[in-house]
Amino acid sequence: MSHDDRYDGPDSPNSVGWVRAEDVRLADEDDPLRLKCGQELFPVDVEYETYGELNQAKDNVVLICHALSGDAHAAGWDSEADKRPWRKDRPGWWDGMIGPGKAYDTDEYFVICSNVLGSCYGTTGPSSVDPDTGEPYGLDFPVVTVEDWVRLERRLLDHLEIDDIHTVSGGSLGGAQAMEWALTYPEMVKNVHIVGASDKLSAQGLAFNAVSRYAIMSDPRFNEGDYYRGEHPADGLSVARRLAHITYLSDKAMEKKFGRMLKGEGPSYKIVPEFEVESYLDYQGSKFVSRFDANSYIYITKAMDYYDASSKGGGDIKEAFQDCPCRFLLVSFSTDWLYDSSQIRAMGKELMLAYKDVSYIDIPSDAGHDAFLIEIDKLGEVVKAHLQAGDIHG
Amino acid sequence: MDERWDHAVIYDLIPKGSKVLDLGCGDGSLLSSLVEEKGVVGYGVEKDWMKVLEAVAKGVRSLNLDIDDDLKDLPENSFDYVILERTLQEVRLPGEALKNALSIGKYAVVSYPNISYWRIAQSLVSQGRMPVNVAIPYSWHEPKTVHMISIRDFLDWTEGNRVEVEEGYCLVEGEVEEYHPKHTTTASEALFVLSKTD
């Protein structure tokens, strides 16, 4: 299948076309960002993209939240892809969901997506220069949380003079950010779409993230996070990414895609990677190190670990979301085992018991956690149905 | 909305503003009218995700849950009414489903096809076949196994489980009648409102 078939090209009527990121300083010495960890941070710059037009009433804003390794480039084709060459042959990460006539219809909505604090795609993070030292922060960067991301994003909306969010939506870690929006600024948010995410990561999920960080930090080039002048801990980061990819696929999808196939004719009886699944993981690992910063991976997985929406209600989801008047749509995928259906289902039940406006759908898919990026047709239908019903009945 | 008799009966008996849980809500048409016209706070439970999608499109709050697996731990009296409209005969564990419904709700509203309806008996005896009709739309070999519920067996169950029968209705040759013991073989379908005995 060629790229042209898989994606809407920049000239397609269903594509938002060529896009360009914006950068804005949202915290400085006079107005630093106070973080959940207690530290104050400045300067803070944020990279974001927008698609569609803000209407006169300013009530058509859709805020899209990205996942662990995501960025502000949610849709369309990066007109400056020379700077980030991996974007050359593919559009933004949720391009199937965002565009004219798509679920988040840019003919109707003004879509905003910003890169999170601690990342490495234009928003301030551990690879940014610490004004105190003139060197990249590395591990001196403060620990950031999903709560901090939402507070920072609030500043972005203030900057854009936006007070109301029609819909906040995100998959995986982005789903956590979406629910945090509902918790922190319930009066601003009308619809919340939480896809492949629950109120907190499971113990198993915490364990995977911990091993990812061990992998990075035990790379000799890691140098306690101070590696920006020399070689990056690419081996550690690629191991972390390989591990993560196992958690993104389902057992069934892996079996179907690779089975026990070998790359060569038969076993070589040498200690070399030779199963197809190994070379897939190698490919994913090496592709990732060319586009992601190891320290950012550490910080963002940490934010993912810390997040627990239920903690705002003393462990009780009903209590936590008590004051949220929003319409909730929760979506799980049947073979997702990182954010398992049962966790998302449990959250849906709790929101029902709090008599919130909630619907929950488990989309059948073999694609595992990755389904939130793959099952676009089904997910798009669900999202469209929820938005249209909200606009009629809400 | 289809013209099902039990739809109309349930619609009439649910008070305005009640909290309602509809188990096996399908495309949400019953809830949709209850919510829109009677100000009910309603939630649907449905196993088939495509049906949930239809309900969501109608603006009905619907959750993709399994009645057999996902309703055990819900707190008592979370809802005023729990509806099992022509659902009970299709769940795996009907007894559990009824007990859960009666625990979660103050009242349970249950409708089902009556297996002791004389036409079913006649078909079995004279033709040697189970009729496949509107009330029981599946053949024996189809995956949706249907539990055979007769009015008398059902009422025995309520007695044995200390469940109060508040109201009863039957569909008798196309007419809705209040339940009377004489309907045990003349009713093609039955509907009962149940509550827990204190």
C-alpha cells in the first residue's frame, strides 16, 4: 500500500493541508509556572498547531491531547518537515480524526493541539537550555505532571483569548490529560472524549514504564541525563521503545503480523536477531531514537505514572468528578492490555453511579493499545455520533 | 420507535424524573423517549457496541457492558427502576440478573415471552416444532440461547426469592391486560414490576 492510499495527501479535500506550528512563551520570570512538585519554572515556551477557524462566539474549540511520544502535529502535513524529516512521508498522528468532514470536523471546529511540558517537540523540556547554567536542563528539569500540562494549556487558551472548550479529547496519556481538563476546569469544558485511557495506570503499566527508564538510565552514555554535548543514550532509549511497542500491540496482532517467521531461510544458530518480530522491534527502536529525547521519555513516563484522577476524590472516581457537568465519552479497545478495557469500563460505571452524562464503548479490535491510532473508522463514527447528539440534545 | 406493547406500558409506569437503568437497551429508543419526554435520568446497558453507538447517536447515555459480568458490584438502590425489557430470556444467568436488578434498583420491570402460551404448546404438539416468532425470534441452534420462561415458573421464582410482585401485565391476543392467573396460557408475553420485600 502506498502512502497515498493510507493518508489523505496535502491537497486532499479531507486534509487540513500544509500546516505550520506556532511557538509562544507562556511563562517568564515575572509570571513563572508553578508546578505540582512545588518548583517554579521559567521560561516556558509552548509549540502548538491549530486547524480550522475560531468562530465568532468562540464556542467551537476542540482541544486535542497527544500521547507519550506524540507532538502538537496532530493533523495535516508539516510545511517545515525539513527540520523534522520523519514527518515528510506522513501527516499528523491523528490525521484520520481531524480534518474537513472528519470526526473532529475542521469545517465546524477550531482544533488546537499543543506539545506537553517536558517533551522535545518545541515545548520546554529537559533538552531546553536552563537559563541559570546556559546548558540543557537534563535531569535538573523539574518533574512535571499531567496537572501541570493542563495548567500550562490553560495559559495557551488565555493567550488565544479562549474561555470555552467545546470538546477536549485524547488517546492514551492524552486521554488522561483530557480527563484532567474536566477535573481542573469543569466549567470550561462541554465534552470530554477519553480514548484508550483510564483514571490511572495499572501496576503492570507502572512496571513497564519503570523498566523503560531503567533501560535508558543504564545506558553508559546516559551520564545522569547530561549527554547533550556527546552521544545520546540511543541504545537505552531504543530498548525502552521496543518494550513499549510490545505493550502497544496485542498478542493476536503480533501473532498475525509476525508469528514465528524468520528473516532468513532457517535458523542461523548464532546470537543475532533473526525473527521477524525482532527486526520489527529493532526498526521501531532505531526509528524512535532519531526523533525523541531520552530525558523527555523519562519525564513523560513519570507524569504518566503519577497521574491518578481518582486521587482527587480520595480514590473515589465518583467523588473526583462530582462537580463536572461535562458530557463524557469513554472508549476502550477490546485487545488493549496497557489501558485494559476492564479499567475503562470500571471508570464508566463509576461516572454512571455519579449520574454523570457518560457513555462507554468497547470497540472490537485486534490492534491492542495502538488501536486508538489505527481504528480510525470506528472511532471516528463513535466520536461523530457523540458530538452530533450533544449538539442536538445538549 | 417500534410499536412494542411493553414499551408503552413501561413508558406509562415510570414516574417523571426517575433514575432508570435499562438493561439490554438496544438502540436506546425506550430511554430516548423517557429522557426526552419524562425527564428521566437514564442509562442503558448494552453488549453490542454497534447498538451502543446507535443509542449514543440518539443522545442516550449508554454503556457497553455485559449484564452477566458487569453488574455484580453496583451499590444497592442506585436507580429507581431497572428495566429488563425482553432481555431476561437472553442473558446467561437470568436468576443472577434478576437479583442484581432488584439490588441496584428499587423496582425491577421485567418483560419476557411466555413459553406456556397455548399457541407455542400447540405448535410443539401438533407440528412438532418450536415456533420462531416475534417474541422468540431464534431457532434452537442459533447462538442466542433463549431461556424458556413461563409466567407460572417466573412467579414461583419471585415467591422463592422473597420478591414482591407489584404489578403485572400480559399481552393476550394483541390486547394488553392486567395480569390474572387465567392468562398463564393465553398470554404470549408478560410484564411484571417487582420489588424487594423488606
